[in-house]
Amino acid sequence: MRHSGPMSDHFDGEKFFNPGHRSHKSFLDVLKWKLTETSVPWPEEISLTSAPWENKKVSPGKVRVTYVNHASILIQSSTQTILTDPVYSKRVSPLSWAGPKRRKLPGIPFENLPPIDVVLISHNHYDHMDKETLRRLQERGNPLVLAPLGDCRVLEDISGLRCEELDWWQKRAVDEVQIEFCPAQHWSARGMFDRNESLWGSYALQVEGKTIYFAGDTGFGNHFEAIAKRYPQVDLALLPIGAYAPRWFMKDHHLNPEEAVKAHQVLGAKKSLGIHFGTFKLTDEAYEEPAQRLSEELERLKISKEEFLAKDNGFDLWLE
Ligand code: ZN
Ligand code: ZN
């Protein structure tokens, strides 16, 4: 069952698309990638280097941001706890026995997560919309789930789940947190026959006077400029730096570290945190490569390494 709604500059009545950037990788392209791939193997199991995470009281005026794993980020204010694209499963795949396997534990064990008020879903790929994790979160505290147009129906079988859909530039306030669903240059699919039947995107949050931008999955596009115009002061940008090789296949829909730095600059972000690397091997690049290339690019551009961090699962920072 497809999304039904009015046509827009990113919905043609049947499918969603990236305005000004219609690209489509076919099954043959996937085959070409798999036949020509020069994938660098990752270690099977990678241990965490960060200190065990502890829940701490967040006082008014402050925001604590923790990189849980992949695109799962925990954002805590004194009144609200938000979790983006929560993924706790062992594999990010429609199958429990095949597909990309977890190489590293989440930085916060599931049972140690504080009660979650809001879950933000960027799009329906398995490494972002993990139904098993959403089911566990529902059972544990029934958070409000905000998802792109077309995705709540995919989550319908999670009994009791409170799911609300958002279109690009649609706002939703939760308590004192202002949430706006913003564009991204990406695509969607859960199976072989539902390509682009639901939307994808990013989120801008205003919490405790701070602006946090969560980019979801995206290629480099002019949406960053549009977002920068609306949010002239981004205090923290959460930008993907992994899952980019080979470029001919990935470039349309995934930033590489150099493009992530460009996005950081276009957004005028005070600080950025690299996400979407190091936990699941989705593409060809080596485990160490995203952080290394990020660091080289920052050096080349004489940007302080404190301005764009790439840290291990469980790393946290405070905005105050
Ligand atoms: Zn994706
Ligand atoms: Zn992804």
C-alpha cells in the first residue's frame, strides 16, 4: 500500500524523489558493484574504547548528546530525551541470518537507556528503521515516533506504537523542543518492490536554545544551503561520514568524509560529530578509513579537529 497524498516538488503522486536530482541505481548496478568490488575486510568484532556510559542529570540550559552507534544518537535535555534512528539489532537486514552484521556493541546497552520520549526516524532502510528495536522501545515506554511520510504503515504491526508522519519542512513541537523534518538526498526501500514509496529526510531540533541538525543518510546536495538559511546558527551537526565506497555507486546518496566537511561548512555548524561509521560494514571502505580521511581533510583545510569529531560508540558531549 502506497502513500497517498497531494503531489509536491518531491512526490509525484506515486513515488518520492529528490528534487533536481533524479538518479536511479538499478539491480544491474548492484550486480556490477558486487562483481567489481574491492571491499576491504573489517575485523569481525571490534571492542569499544569509550568509558562505560552513565546516565547523568541534565540541568536546564544544557543538552547532552551521546553517539550510541551508527545513526542512533541520544539527545537529552532537562525535560526531553530523544533518540534518532535507534538500531540495536545484530543485523541490519530483512533477514535475521544474513546481511550486514554488527561488528561493535552500542555505546549504551539497551537496558541502560533512559526512558525515551521521542524517536526520530530519518528513513526506512534497515540500518535506520529497525523494527525490532522500535518494538522493544514501545514495550518499554511507548515513545512518540516521528517518521517520514509513508513509514507509519510499515510500523503498523508494532502494537500500540504511537507513530506520526512528517513531510519536509513540517514542524512538530514536543514540550519545549521544536522539531522540523528537513530534506536529504537519499532514497527508501524495505524490499524489492517498494522503492521510494516513503520519504527520507533529516531533522533540525531546537532544544534549550541550541540548534542540533541530524542529517540522516544523504548525498551532498543543495538542501544543506536551504537548511543553513533557515537555521543560521547550528550548534551541532550530526553528519554521516561512512558507507561511501565505491563512489560511482554511493555518491548520489552518501557523503564521503570530504563532503561531510563541506556540509559542515555550508551549514556553518559550530561543531560536527561524525556518525554512520564503524558499527556495520555496509560498503567497501576499510573500518579505519572514514575517521582517517576526515582527519586529513580537516588538516588540509586547517580546521581544528575539535570542530568535527569522529569518536567511538558511547562518546558524549555537552552543549551549554
Ligand atoms: Zn539509507
Ligand atoms: Zn544508512
